[in-house]
Amino acid sequence: WTATDNHGNITTAYQMITVVDTIAPTIISPQDITAEAVDPTMNYIELGELVASDSVGIESITNDKPIVFPFGSTTVTWTVTDTSGNISQATQVVTLIDTTSPEIFVPSDIVVEATGLTTTMVELGEATGYDIMGIASVTEHPPRLFILGETTVTWTATDTSGNSASATQTVTIVDTIAPNITAPESIMMEATSADSNIVVLGNPVSDDLVDTPSISNNAPDVFPLGETTVTWTAVD
């Protein structure tokens, strides 16, 4: 500033004007991310781009993201610094989830000879499960004893995130063993006719592991003089 009086004397004074920037940059962080985990600790994620503006200028944009992300939630902090050293920060949450069902491998189907109609015991074998996040349990609910015929056993594998998968194993109880039968004793009797003798044959003895056999024979209604062979048959 300059002041001059009526005689031409001059005095000068100075005013210092300093323009400063104390306003932090404006930033908009990328949206939070939810992604399917492919590994408990080694997940690669693209965070997206942060948007920043400042009246003076942006010096740097940084974040503290890890190289790989673990299962669960990780908070990433973005930091923007302008050319005046003002700083703004924003956070972005990256969440790795597990919604994928585990794999399950069940034992082979089983065919077992019956030891009774409803009392056959069976060793099922072991099922296994696999999941990238780990298996919490593998369960099944078979009957204590198996009945004759087919029974379906359902196995279920559950991972540590609560996802589950099921597969079935078929247990078939068969009866391939013929029943036992003992024919009545051989009979010798006096003929009352040449070809029309009535004979009471008696009763055979028969048993089976699974059920009561049906019994039949091929005896004629009347017997001739001489020997006749009667065949008894038991079918279970």
C-alpha cells in the first residue's frame, strides 16, 4: 500500500495475503463386496476404483488391502491426500462367504444274505465329505436291523458354514438259501388192491431262516402195488 501527502512525500506499507487449503478431499469409496470364497485364506478380490476430488489437486490415493483375503469380513481403509497435505479416509468392507454345498462320497451299495426276516445286521462302511472350508459332520440314520428287501440309507455331509449335501446307499437283504426239508419215513403197507391203495404219507419237517416254507409233493391219489417214490418240495 502507498500513501502520498500534499507535498509529495510517500510512505509504503505491505499487506501479506496467504491463500491456504485446509479442506480435505472429497472421496467416494467403492461399494462393499460380497463374494464366494474359493479358499479359507487365499481369495483374490478386485476392489474397484475410488472416486476423489479436491479443489487444489490430489497427491495420492492408497489403501491397506491385503494381497489375499481370508474367509469372513475384512475392512479396507482408503486414504486420499491432496497437494496441501489434507487427508480423507473411507472404508470398504470385503466379505467372503461360503454358500457352496460340500461333496459327499458314500460307500457302495450292499447286498447281504438275510439272517432273518427283520433281524439282519449290516456294516455300512464309512462316508466321507469334502469342502474347501472344512467338514463339520457326516451323518446317517440307518435302522438298527435291516428287513428283507431294499432299504435306502441317506448320508448327509455338513460343512463348517452350515451347507449340506446328501447321497444315498442302498442295502439289499436277499434270501438265496433254500429251506430245509425232511420227508416222512418210508412206508411199507399191505396192499388192498392192485392199483388203488390209499396211503397216509405223514408230515415232513421243514424250516427256513426267513419265513415258513410252503410244502408240496407229487404223490398220486392212490398207489399201485410195488414201490412209488414221492418227492417232497419246500419253497420259501
